Amino acid sequence: MGRGEKSAPGCFGYPLSIFFIVINEFCERFSYYGMRAVLVLYFKYFLQWDDNLSTVVYHTFVAVCYLTPILGAIIADSWLGKFKTIVYLSIVYAVGQVIMSVSAIHDISDGNQDGVPDNIPLHVGLSMIGLILIALGTGGIKPCVAAFGGDQFDESQEKQRGRFFSIFYLSINAGSLLSTIITPILRGQECGIHSQQKCYPLAFGVPAALMAVALVVFIVGSGMYNKVSPQGNIIVKVSKCISFAISNRYRNRSKSIPKREHWMDWAKEKYDDLLIAQIKMVLKVLFLYIPLPMFWALFDQQGSRWTLQATTMDGNFGAIQIQPDQMQTVNPILIIILVPVVDLVIYPLIKKCKLNFTPLKRITVGMFLAAMAFVVAAVIQIEIDKTLPTFPDSSHIQVRAINLDADNLTLSFKDVQSPSSSLTSFQASEYKILPLNSAVNFTYGNISETFSQNGLSGGSRYTWIVRNGNHVQAVMDTDISKKPEQGSNAIKFINSLQETITVKVDGSDVGDILPFSFSNYTMLTLGVKNIEGFTASGRNCSVDSRNFGFGSSYKIIIKECTSAMSIEYIEDIQANTVHMALQIPQYFLLTSGEVVFSVTGLEFSYSQAPSNMKSVLQAGWLLTVAVGNIIVLIVAGAAGLSEQWAEYILFAALLVAVCIIFAIMAHFYTYVDPAEIEAQFDSDGKKKKEKEIESMGLEILDQPEKQVKM
């Protein structure tokens, strides 16, 4: 339906069609941000990638999402129109989300019950296909949906159109906020056929369902929409004009042609003066965009580095337990609070103080605030690093011993200059870093024996349990050599009894533990657990555990099993002690920077853009986000810093440097009024004064007598 063919149904003075568009945008943003919230943890914990690879793929995906809007705008304006582009690319989008959900099903490749899928390449392949389709879909419809909503209003509904964009922006933040709360909760559930793992299929499946709902809702409103036919893409026209100007200048570089005031003036042979003047205005703004990607390089690390940082922190907020990926909700919450505070309080106060806080100065302040957020993140990271265990490198091992006998045990190492350790009953030594193939000596009084440690893997931790009989008895087992993931607590039981014992934790089987041996690791969540034991001779015993935190590792020695179980704790890895609440200041600074940077940047760009080229600047603005994510990949890869806090400081320093450069560029920028400049041209695209002179000349040629007088 073209504009004006029939009156669209309305509600409260608004076209009814916009409510379908707003609901569509809410569901789509829920789908995108919900999937993105858990994405980096899916890479790390399901696909078993390290932090660096997870970060690289995450930022590559985000970059592609902000490169494809240009493609979507060209398709919509040149061929399909906005409505068909949104429908077709939403189908691609929904299929991508479904594939992501299927890729996360542990049991599609095997029936393995160890919590790690065997056929990792299959899962990786499906994931990459899903992410490519999602990037094409979300990026392709991004420039279309808001503009399509604007098409639903008549020229007389300018006030309603302005309010629509406010409602539209609110729907984006509402979808983002709810999804970043809900999908991490879904991820934290246990699900599976052959085994129970973190439920990534559900965390991706719900966003897929919401994308399907978004598509259905949008199609349902089809009969009510004003569908503007494709008019030709201004981005393509601008690109052709710029390309012609460059090539024309290059072709005539050796000819004796007078220099032109601006290099775009070389396009005058083919394009009208108005278009060239409009492109000049756009290029001035795009030139200011050059430093801006550095802001997004920091901003989008909320979903990667900051989320990974939160995995090493304590998420216990008393009544609720916060998952690492849920900390991202702080950003949309603060946006909803800060946008009205900044607009209604901060800016008016600055104006009352008679300070000229121009848009470009606001953008500069926003960049500086983001840099300070990363300084705070670095300080927090330093505190976290103090609590993390030290693990051996590939040429060393770590070894400790636990004395399970009533007599004192002396521990020493052969060919290693180190003082011996004396261990009382049920006492553990500290971890000792040793070279590979070293030997350990255990002594009870006059009984001494040496045990070789040949064939052990470098970079690993090991524990000996030792007791005294007619000779020294010692058994070694491998410990975990990394921090327990996702806030879990790695618990291993040691049976010091003379008989086999079956252990259960909160009703779940740990298994049978033979005398003088270790159990496998059991991953426990936060809180107090009930530990039960059932001996081979028929005795039952139980005890409540200590209150487990986030990310600890303990060995629990079963000393006695009577009516009550007697146990001893050996701490291998300390629980997370730095609280997630300490991330709030860095989120506050970054979100404050976003409010004065992003909102002001869009407002400035639109005020400085010609009326028919706002889409060009919108595409340029989205491109800065894409480039920012590419910068993360380049800087993080080239720097090669082993300490995460140092990488945070590097990004902060780079943004401060870019901030200074931008401030200098902004100082020399002259604000323009596009409407005033466009008014200097007539409908043919020529400057009015030039046309008047041309007309006068033609008139003189038609009247020879006047020519003689002149």
C-alpha cells in the first residue's frame, strides 16, 4: 500500500501499525541481546575455547553485526523495500537462532556423559553457521525497522512520530534488560538426555522463539502498514559521486586545469551542485567519526572481558545469586536511569552555570569516562589476581602431601634444595613447585621411603595421600589445575577408613570410594550441602558441609562414619572473594560515557546532516561500532599481554590519546545549518545566484542593443 491510498487505522492518535513494529523490535532485541549475553561463556565452557579465542570470535561476530546494516539499507532502498527486507532477513535471523540452539545440544554428537561433547567440530561448525545467519539478519534489518516505523506517520503527525522514536528506543532497552536477566538464568539450569549440563540449548532456544514471535507479529500487521516503494539508495548514489570525483581528479591531474576549492568539486561534470554540497557536509561529520571506533572497542568488552572477569568474582548478593553474564544488566538499568537524569538535571545545571557544553565536548567527555571505566576495571583485576592460585608452567609440576596417619610425617624432595616439612595427623603440606621427574621422600620415625614422580604432566597439580603400616604407603592423584568454572566448587573426597564407603551429596551419588583412595571430582554449587556416607559394613552417617562460595576446590577427608560423619577440609583453591558488586563503578562510568557519547553523537550527526542523507550518517555511525570491535581483535592480539589488568590499562591509554585527538579535531569544526545551505539551491540542484547570472547572460544575448551598450 502506498502512502495516502487509504487511511490507516489509529489508536490514541497513533497509527495502529506502529504497535506491531514496537512489539517486533522488543522481541528482536530480546532475541539478540539474550543470545549475546551468554555467547562468550558458551564459547569458553561448552566449546572449551580459552579466554582469548572466545573474545576474538565474540568481537568478530559483533563487528559483522554492525557491518551488515549497509547491505540491508541497500537491499531495502534499491530493490525489495523495507517491509520485504525485514520479513526475508527476519526469516534468516530466526533460522540462525534455531541453529545456535541446536548447536548447543550436547547429545547431538554422542551419548557421552562427561559434560564435554566429543564431536567439538560439529558443534563449532553449527555455531559458526548460526552466528553468520544471525549477523546477516540482525544487521540487515537494523536500518529498516526504525525507518519503516517513521513511514507510518503522515506529515501532520510530527509530534507523534517523535514520541514513537522514544517508545521505540525504550522497547530496545526493555528487550535488552529482560533478556540479559532471563537467558543467564536459563543457561544455569541443568538439562540433557544422557547427562545433565548447563542448559545452553534453552538459553539460545528462548531467543530463537522470541525471534519467531517477532516475525509473526510483524507479518500480522501487514495489512495496516504504509509500504513505501524503493526509491533508490542514497548510499549508493553518494558512493558513486565520491568515486567519480576521485577518478575525475586523478584523470586530470596532469592537465593544466585550475585547482578547485574542494576535491568533491571534481564531480561537477556529472553531478549537480546540491548533491555535492550535501556530500561535503556529510564528509565533514564522517571525518569526525574517524576516532570514534576506539570508544566502541572499550564499550563492547562488557560482553567479553568484563563477563569473563565476573566469572572469577563472588556473585552472592544475599537473597539472590548473580550469574557472571547477568552483570551485563547493569548497563540497560543505568541507561533507563541516567538518560532522564542527564537530560533533565545535568545538562540544565551546566547551562545555568553558563558553560558552553557543545555536542562535541559531550562526546569528548563520554570517551574520557569510558577510559576511566577501564582504569577501574584494571584496579579490580589486580585485586582479583591476588586471590587466584599460582599454577606451574609446562616444565614444572606442583605436589602436595596429606598425612592420613596418627604419627607425624616428614616430607622431603630428592635433588631439590628445599627444607623438609613435618605434617601432623590429617594435615596437608603446601603445594611445592618441582621440576619434572623429581622424587619425593616420606618418613615416619625410622621408616622412610622414596617415590618417583616420573611421567607426570607438566603444568599439573598432584596430591599424595600417605599412611604408615609395616611400610610407608602412598597414593597419588591428579588435582584440577585451573579455577573451577561458572562459580562451581570442585570437591574431591578421600576415604581414610578401612572399608569402602558410598558417598552422596544432597541425595546425588558421588560413588563408591575404596579404602585409602580418592573419589572423582564433584562440582557443587554455592551453599551448605548435606553429605551422607554408607559403609560396606552397614553403618550410615551424615554431616552438613561448610558454606561453599564461588570457585573453590576442596579435598574432604572422611575420618569417621558413626552416627555423625567426621570430616576434615583441605583447601586447594580459595573461593572467589572479590565481590561482583565492585564491577558496578566501572559499569556506571562506562554507561555514563555511553549516554553522553552515543545519544549526543546521534543527535549531532542528525543536526549536521542534509535531510536526505541521514541514512548515510546512520550507516557511518554503525560502521564505527564494527571497526571498534575489530580494534579489540587487533590490539589484544598485537599486544600479547599476559596480565589482563595491563590490557585494560592499554585500552584506557589508547582511548585517552584518541580523546585528545578528537578534542583537537572538534576545536576546528564549524557547525552548519543544513537547511540553510540547502536553501541556497533551486529544484534543479544549482545555486540560485549562479542560475540568476546565467539567465541574465542569456537575456543579454537575445537583445543585441543591450550588448552594445555594455
